[in-house]
Amino acid sequence: MDWQQFFNNFGVLAGFCAFILFWLSILMWMMVDAQKRGLWGWVWAFVGLLTGPVGLIGYILFWRGRYAVLPVVEVRDALIRQTSENKRATDQLEAEIPPSEPNKPPEMPLVPPPIPRQYQ
């Protein structure tokens, strides 16, 4: 087998795989966005798969503007945003507080104490 032919075929295969992954990611976005708006996500992913870019453009132009995001999704996104902000505030407070020294055991003297005279 000629190496040049192999690399030409490999480039075509790699480009085809990249295109398939790109298109699958667009289909997943269509599905998730449709579900957020109360539409059937799997149906829209299937329509996008069959029609290609025409289905994507049609979804964006006609359906995406007509259906608002469900209130449940808005509440969920607000809770996620609030939790994220609280976490960032906690991280900043922890960064401002200097670390305290751990509890040290009492230091033992190196020389034993002198024995009182009465016991000698």
C-alpha cells in the first residue's frame, strides 16, 4: 500500500468523523433546547437528523422564538446561579482568613526538674 494514499484516506476519514461529531452535538443541543421549552426533544433531534441544516435553521427561526423556557427550568437555573455565587463568596472568605496554627502540644523541657532536697 502506498503511504500517500493511506494518509489521503485517513484525512478523509478523520474529516468525516469530525463532521459527524459536530452534527451530533448540534442535534443534542436541539434536543435539550426543545425539552427546556416543553417540546418533544427526540422528535426535534430526529427531524434535525433527517433534514440537516434546514431543520436546524427551521427550528431556530420558527420554534425557538415562539416557546419560552419553562418556569421550572428558569427556577432551576436561578438556583444553580445562586449556589455558584454563594460558593464563590465562600471561597473568597476562605482566601482572606489567614490559616491558624494547629494546636501544639505543650513543650517538654529538655532538662528534668531538680529534685527537692527533702527527697535526697
